[in-house]
Amino acid sequence: MMEINPNRATEIMARGYRYGENRLVVGAHWQSDTDAARLAASVAYARLHTSERFLEQMRKAREEFQRLKGETVGVRPAQVVEYPAATGVYTLQGIPATDSTRGIVIEGNTKVVRK
């Protein structure tokens, strides 16, 4: 989706990242599940970029999207998800996930429920 609509790449990436984090919060996955899925998806997507057939379909999808939306495509800089070692707090677009976060969180290697 980010390749087809690079004008919204930051928002698309942030939404995907939050989706993975929410799977942890609701207890559907462990952190290792989410980390492994991100790695597997990255490897698979990189592999797809070696396929001329895939690249041609992506080009067609971008052209169709541009035509339907009447937009010109420019790339916006991505916003970084950070995990500063000093604070031990993840931030996404400047919003920290602090110790007051409710739900299921990972502390060390342990899943903890905060109410």
C-alpha cells in the first residue's frame, strides 16, 4: 500500500505498526510472534521485488491509483518508531508507551496484565 500511495506512507506504516502492537495488548500474540511476523514479511516483500512480474503489477497499480485519485505521487519522510535504551520506552510519532499503559504489556521477557 505504501508503494501504491507514497503520499500516505507514514500513516500506512504507523497503522500497520499499531496493528501489530494491538495484537500484543489484547493478548492475541507474544512480542516474539509480532517480531517474527515483521521479519518474515520484510523478507517476503524484499523477495517479491526481485520479480519482474510483481514490479510490473505494482507499476500498474500505482498508475491506476494516481489516475483514480488524480494525485501526483511524492514521497514523504517516514516517522521513526524509537526504542531509546536510556528510557526503555517505545514511541511512535512522539507518543510514548509508558508504564501507565493499560492492557497486556511485555516487561523483560514476561507478559504482564495491567488493569
